[in-house]
Amino acid sequence: MVRVEFLKPALPAEARQPCADPVNLPDRSLSAREVGTHWGRDRANLRICEQRRASAVNALEAAQ
């Protein structure tokens, strides 16, 4: 008798975390410093999110 069992790949816990929302901007003109700060924060959050996404893809591909 042959038994076929399908295994689900393990997803890294980091991949289940939602990506950060973009910074909420005030309803006024921003100084150059504020623009740089908010842009930098959004950019850092985007990099973190991409690392988590890549980790999930790698885990799924390794399981195949």
C-alpha cells in the first residue's frame, strides 16, 4: 500500500507580518527636513517588507 502525503511548506513568521503603511503626512506644506525624514522612513519600511517577502518566496521554493 502506498500512502501519498502532501506537506505544506513552512512560511517564515516574518512573512506573515503586514507591510507598514506609508507615513501619514500632515495637511500642510512640509519642510525639506520633514520630506527627507518621511521619505527615509517609508523607504526603510519598504526594504523591511521586501526582505520578508523574499524570505517567504525562498521558503516556498525550498520546499518544492
